[in-house]
Amino acid sequence: MTNAGNGAVLRKTLELCEAIVSQPDFATMRKDLDAFMADESLKARYQELAEQSSSLQHQHQHGVPPDSEEVSAFEQKRDAFLGNPLARGFLDAQQSMQDVRETVTRYVTRTFELGRVPTEEDLGGCGCGSGCGCH
């Protein structure tokens, strides 16, 4: 197994990738991501929100109370952004893809830790991912 880029591990990894992209929701997620990425104005609003959020968090971490007007303006911009269907689709697709990544990573990591294929009990009784609602 010293050359994991070849042979059985690579074949199975490619099979996993194929299983992921063949899921019915995958095409929808890609469509939602692509629609968001094609909208320069929406991407700019997202970037602005991310920067404002980071600034507010930085202030909070350093004991500087944020100005209430600044917080209110941020919340209004955030709510308007989240009210946009393209933005909502983008964020939902991002979360769904992150859930898949976390699930795959958790199983592979536990396999290396345990030296065998993990069971649901090895993963805390749930193998469905962090977005399932049972955590």
C-alpha cells in the first residue's frame, strides 16, 4: 500500500467519486453553485458580508463592543442576501457538499485509526453526516 496512487485504492477512490457525482442531488448542487458563481454582484455582496462578519468577530474577540448601527446594518444586508434564491441555493449546496466531505473524511480517518472499516457505533452511532439532525 506504499503506492496508494495506483491500484485498488485509486480504483475504489474513483468509484467513490463516481458514486458522489451520480447522486440525484449532486447535479442540483452544482447548478446552484454555478448560478451563484456566474452572478458577480451576488458574489461581491457575499464577500462584503464575509468581511463585515470577520470585522465584527474580530471586535468581539478583542473586547470592543460593536456599534449597534454597524450590527444592524450587517444584519439587514445579511437578511437581504439570504432572501435571494441564488444565494440561498449556493449556501445550501455548499453545506450539502461539506456534509459529504465530512462523512467521507470521518470514515477514512476512523479506518486508519481502527485498522478496520468502522461501524456506526465507532462513529458515535451515526454514519449519516453532520447535517442529518441526529447530532
